Amino acid sequence: MFLFKTKRLRIEKVQLEDVSFIFDLVNSKGWLKYIGDRNVRTNEDAAQYIQTNMIDNYKKQGFGFFKMVLSETNQAIGICGFAKRDYLEHADIGFGLLPEFEGKGYAYEASISMLNYGEKHWQINPVYAITSLENERSQRLLQKLGLHKKGIISPDGEEKLCLFSTE
């Protein structure tokens, strides 16, 4: 069951059966560099990560992160969606792709549709986004999506993050 379709993708809920995909995604070079190590070392860790960070959020908030699936091949290639973080006033959009699918427009395709879906179905507006200071590709994508750099935040008192907003 999918949430919505784009030209090349189906956006679907992440399920416990997606452990190997999530394991590969959260341990990919770009994820570790720009998003951070989530200590997912086993399939059991991946299952717990899915339950806590995705399935529980669908139930608690009505939204969360969803997998991007290629319509032609049914292959999961990344995630896109919203988080509601304690340190941000509004929900923020995020995305991540397996390395072999980066730079092909999939993150933009999923994210622009997710922004529209989020506003229409979950009344998410305005939307925030955060990136590491070094993640210039994500910053360019956020600007292409219509978000504007709002400033620098440091939610844990140490790491500095760029904050973007649709307002």
C-alpha cells in the first residue's frame, strides 16, 4: 500500500520486512557522514530502528519517514518524510538515498511531492529542515524545494546545523 506516487516512485510506509534496506541505508557512507551513526549493527538493530523511528511515529504523529520505491523495479532506494523534533517548533522534512541513486533527481521528486502531501493531509506548514554545515548538496536541494536558510542552530550544544524554513 502506497501513500502516493510520483513520476518514477511510489512512496510507501517502511515496514519491519525492510530491515536489510534500512540496514544498508543507515550504514551508507553519506548517511554516516551527514546524518550520523545510528548504531545499527545487526538486522535486529535495524528492526528496532524501524519500529522506533518510523512505525511508532506513524502511530503517534500520523506522519514520519517513508520509503521511496522505484515504480519500474519495486526497489527501495531511500526515505523521505517528516520528523517532529523536540528542539524545533515545526516539523522538518528529511531525505536519504542509497549512494547509487544519488544525483538522479529522486530526492527532489519525492520531497516536492511530500511537501505538497504534508500540507494537504497533515497541515504541515511551515516546514523546517536541518542539515549539517558541510552538506552542500542537501542545502542546494532544500533551496530548490523553496526553503530558505534561516540560521544556524546547535540543539545539543555542540554540533551546529543549518536551519531552513518555508516561511
